[in-house]
Amino acid sequence: MSRVAVIGAGLAGLVVAQGLVDRAQVRVFEKSRGYSGRMATRRRADYQFDHGAQFFTAKSGSFREFLEPWLAAGVVARWDARFVEIEDGCITSRRTWDDEYPHYTGVPGMNALGRALGETLDVALETRVASILGEPGDWLLQDENGTELGRFDWVVSAIPAAQAAALLPREFEHHAQVSARDMPGCYSLMLAFDQALDLAWDAALVKDPVISWISVDSSKPGRPGGYRLLVHASNRWAEANMELADDAVIAALIEPTAKTTGVDVGVAAHVGLHRWRYANPGPRTGEPALVDAPNRLAAIGDWCIRGRIEAAFHSGRGAAERILPLL
């Protein structure tokens, strides 16, 4: 039976692993403590935040079919948020998400779907793959200390493009494409309050140079009590300020958040920040997965299509469909 290594336990990596596991010995390596990549949930003290992707939609029949059992199991639920668009502190558009174009989240956190998928697989958490050595059919993976992580017939990279370009061997057929793929960064500001704020919406797309999104994170289905906001910086501002000190970033994000909400959010009982160096690739055309059959290497991720959770699913599914006949 072929041995396949998947590097990255985000949705793309977990989906390709699920697609191959009946025909191969699959091991997933994940540098973090948990599953889901940017479908992330952070817990600090008594607070919980979805500090990566805020929701996802399902436009394709195959992704809707994939979600059906998870919806039935309560791992995924519809978020009927009161959605607005805001510019210069004024609401310019308003609607409620409903079953006409449903929006979904994991329950009780965005990472629930990844965790459910990962629990059925062989996953090595807190394990960073630092090098891929050897040759096709006998790829040796090592961690940052040079410790051997195993030998594999196939290696599938399911990590951000810049990281994949640094890790994959130069003989990878699609190396130039991976190296050229841009994934602008983002900051996530997490705010928790002792009292609920008087906001007439749950999610806001914000047209502002510094911030692009605010959601009442605690309004999502199945969340624990309390009142929490999640703020995303604009990609352009984040890219220009990726090396700024955390305190300076927080101060810069607090000001437009207060202006947008009309509330002094500086009184938050808890303030947290997460720096996403690779966050939101724009759309591209081409294959949903970059598979190099002669070298038995592949690179996948939402960045192969565009920065959406459904895109990650299609990239993982596409890679599995390409690799299965080659095992």
C-alpha cells in the first residue's frame, strides 16, 4: 500500500487525506496544536473567538453534499446573521442571511469541522515538517531538529503558497506557480465585553482603509455565553504593517472599530490579537490542485482557486481524484 504524507491539517489537507485513506497509508502533519488551519478558533481564559474565517457558503452541489452529514450531526450550522455594509460610520446596505443563500459556521467553533475530520485520520499535531529529501517514491520528511518523520511515496503540501514554495523540492513541476502565488496577510482583533453592546447587526463588511470586517462572534449558533467582537484588518493595511508591534496594531484597529460601531470598544474586558501572515489570495484560473505525477508531489489549498473554504474543499477533493489512479 502506498504511503502518503499530507502537510497541513486545514480543510484542503484533511479532505485529500480522507479521499486517499482507503487506498493508502496516509499521515497528516500539522505544526499547530489543532486542526482546521484558518478555520480557526481560539480560547483564552473564559473567551472563545473564531479568529480566522468567519463563515462559509456552499455554491457547488458537491460541497453541499459533503456538508449534509455534518449539518445533521450539528457540527455545522446555519448562521442567520443580520448583515450590513458600513462606510464612514453609516450603514449603506442591510439584509439578513437566510436559506436563500445560507451562510455556515462550525459548532461550537469554526474549527469543529476540521476537528471532526481529523479525528478519523492519522494526524501528528505540533509537528513541523522542515525538509523533504530523497527522490520520488522515497521522500524523507524531517522536522526542524533533523528528526526523521517517515518515508513516503507521495507528499502533498496543504499549506500557504509561500511556505509550500520554501518546503517543496525544486524539481516540483509547479514550483514557479506556487512561488508566484500571493497571499496578503491580515490581523484579527479579538474583543470581549462584560456587557452586550447596543449594535443592530451581527456582521459588517466595512469600507475603511484600516479594517474590513466586524462580527459579533458570540451571535453565531452554539457559542458560549458572553459578548465578543472579532475585527479583521484590511489586507492592504495589514501587509503594510505586518512587522508593527502588537500594541501599535491594537491601537490602530481600535480607533476605526470604535468609529464604525459608535461604541468605546477600548473598554473591552479582554483584548487579543492574531497576526495572519498568509490570509486572503484573490481568485485565479487553472487547476484546483497542482499535481506532479512523475515526482509524486502535490500542492493544494484554497489559494489554488481563491481564498474561500469551499475552494479548500475543491482543491483537496481535486487532488485526491488526481492521485488515486496513480497509487
